[in-house]
Amino acid sequence: MVDSIDAVASFVGLSVEDVCVKIIDVVRGAEIRTLIITERAGRTALDYICDGVVTFRKKFVDGRLFRELVIEKLRGVEIRNPIYYFTLHEGKFKYFDKFSPLERGKRLCGPHPVIKDGKGTEFYKKGMFSTGSQQLDGLLGGLRRGSFVLVEVLEEISSEFAIDITLSVVENFMMQGRGVITVPCKSISPSYLINIYSSLVGEERVKKFCKIIIPSRSSGGEPFSWLILTDYSMDSFLETFNKVIDSFKKELDENVLLHLSFDRLETNFGSENAEKIAMEIVSKAKLEGDLCIGITFPSTEISPKLRQMADTFLRFFSKEDTVFIYGVHPPTRIYNVNIDFSQPHPKLYFTPVT
């Protein structure tokens, strides 16, 4: 290993290319594998002399450190994946795997490991809910009671991913006997979402603690106990939504989780009415000490207004199917996010980019 070729060339008084040629002549005859490091950016004569060229880049995303490895050349070898994203956390090089989503329709063994945050716990004393993930609690300290959490999912990330990244808090609420009220993404069917919830916490718990509310033109009654249909009137939707909140609280005597995908609300009610719905629901959650999580996508027109309302603002983005998160408020560094399937119950884990 020559680290770096620039320093060696300066010491011997030759050009970098001349030193590199001399080194290669020697090692090829002796069948020695050699790694030459240069700190010069851009294409140079070294690219043509060497058999392989790998570039390490340090970039910044929204003012936060981001690292990538680019395979520029591998003579005689097919480059199937030219870009890897990596960290030097704790002084170790580690590249990130592509995001592994939950396997749909598969019943997963092992119950959700509950993180209790009710009366008598440290979370409760601090006025916080747990995220349902120990790692995420460590990053954020939990989620404040009576707050609005905005999750902004940027381009190249599917609607299904928006389910995966919020599952831990949904599970944690239901496992503690609290109500969860959901308006799913416009591309996600209610039954698809319920199947995922059921595979993780059980059908009986979902029937008791989960309600999905969507506008519908169907004139018949709700086909499932967990599904509530409204018409396309904003007032009717809000009236129904508030009734479900009050019913859960009266029956369970617990705070509720409101999980809203604003792309569906915009599609069903228009951006102006969707903003009004957001303001009323978020205001009610803050006043009554509940938790409201909102999901937005690049096409969501009311995103700027929602950012102003948010107490916690998280942003997710994807690079070549590798997923990352960072906190806008409170500000955090970038973390790679994935799902660990090695335990009886899958869980999110986060690795910092340093």
C-alpha cells in the first residue's frame, strides 16, 4: 500500500505518474497486489495506468456529511453496482446495504418488544411518548406528548416505505392498549395496511385498537370493524374523525395516535381543505396531549405549511435503494436506516454517517 503517492512523488522529486509506473513495473513482475492512494480529485493519467480505480467522495446533504464510494474502473470485471454509500463510524469502514422491506403477508414470529411510556415511567415524567424503537428514542429522546411529527419522504421512496418507518410507534401504541387512527397513503389500500399491522401485533389487537378512516363513494355500511367510510365533505370527515378520537378515549382512557398521509387528504379534499383538516387535527392533538404523525411526499402541496406546524421534522431520502434519515428539527446528522430481521421481531436500526 502506498499512502499517498503524492507524498512519495514529492519526496523523490518525480511526477506522480512516473513514480506510479515504476512501482507498477516492480510489483507486476513479483505478482504483488498493490493499492495506491492519491488525494487528487478528477481524472488523471493514473486512471489509465491502474487496473482498478475507486473514488471516495465526501459530500454534504442539507449541510450534513454524506459519504459515497464510486467504482470508476475494474479491468476485466463487470461492475454490477458502481456506487456504495458508507460510514467511518467508530473508525471502521462500513458500507450500507439496500433497504430490506418487510415481507408482505408473512406472519412474523415474536411480539413487538414494548417500550412502556405510560404513568410511572421516565418517558411519562418527561412528557414524552416512546418511538417504539430504542435506537430512535436515543436519537430523538422520544416524541413529546401533544406534538406533531412530520415525516417527509423524498423522491425514489415508495409509499410502502412510509409504512415501514412508522411501524414501531404504531405497534408500541397498540401493544399498550391505545387507539391508533390512520388515514393511509393514497396508493395503499386499507386492507393491505391492516394485514401488515395484524402480522405484527395480531388480528384481535388490530380490531380493538385500530381504525382506518377514508372518504368513499360507497353507500353501504363499513364492511370491516376497523374501516370507517365518510363522504367527500371536509366537515363530515372532521366530524367523523373527532368522534372516533373521543370514542377511543372514552373507552380506553388513553391518549391516541393520529397517523395521517396528506397525499390522500389532498387528493380527496384539495390542498386548501387538506390544510384546514391538518390544522384542526393537529391543534386537537396538541391540546389533548395526543401524538400526530403526518406523512408527506414531494407532490404534497401543503408541505411548507406542515413544516411550520411541526414540532419534530424528519426527512427520509434514498440513494440507489439505500435509505437515509436526518432530523431537520431537532437537527441531527444523517443516519442509514434498515430493518434487522435477525431477531424474532423485525426492528428498525440506524447507523450514523461519520
